[in-house]
Amino acid sequence: MKGKIRRLNHFLFLAMIIVYISGCTGQQNQSANDNNDTAIVKVHTSKPIDQTVANQAKEKIIKEEEVSAVKAVNTDKELLMAIKVDQFHRFQLKKKSKKNVKTDVEKAYPDYKSLSFN
């Protein structure tokens, strides 16, 4: 009787290992196939774009009380900003501060189309 139980335990253990191994290899093959569909595009310019407008906008925005971090970049026509609002102010002032910052930047740099994200 003990021999049958021991043999059954060994068989179940071996079956679980085989199922585990076959499950892991299936996911690896699937992820390898997904990566083949990814298209990588190299983006570059022949001359660097001056980022003083983005740097000035960052300095102006970071002075706001509710803003904790700012990232900005510009092209010759657009100014793109990412603004991080403090956790305390996040729910109360998110839309208000985004609107205020965007209008301030548009007034300061009317030649640039400003896009902002929170």
C-alpha cells in the first residue's frame, strides 16, 4: 500500500514539473514572436534645436506652488511640457493649475503652440 502511494506521489510530482516547464516555454515563444512586429524608427535632425524656450518655460512653471516637477522640450513651432502636480494638490487643483500654466506659457511664448500633459 505504501509503495503505491509513494509511486503515485512521484508520478504527480513529475506531472506537475512537466506541466510547469511546458507552460513556461509557451510564453517565451509567444513573447519572441511579439517582438518581431515592433518597428523601430530612428529620428534625428541635421542640426540641434535650441532648447532655451523649453528651459525658460520650465523655470517659470516650477515656481508654481502645486508643481513638483516639469519636463519640457521644444521644436521650432511647438513647446511640449509634462507637469507633475504635488499629491496634496492633485485632486483639488489639477485642472485649474493645468489651465493656468498653459495660459501663462501661451502668453509668454505666443510663437509656439503649447501642449501640456499631466
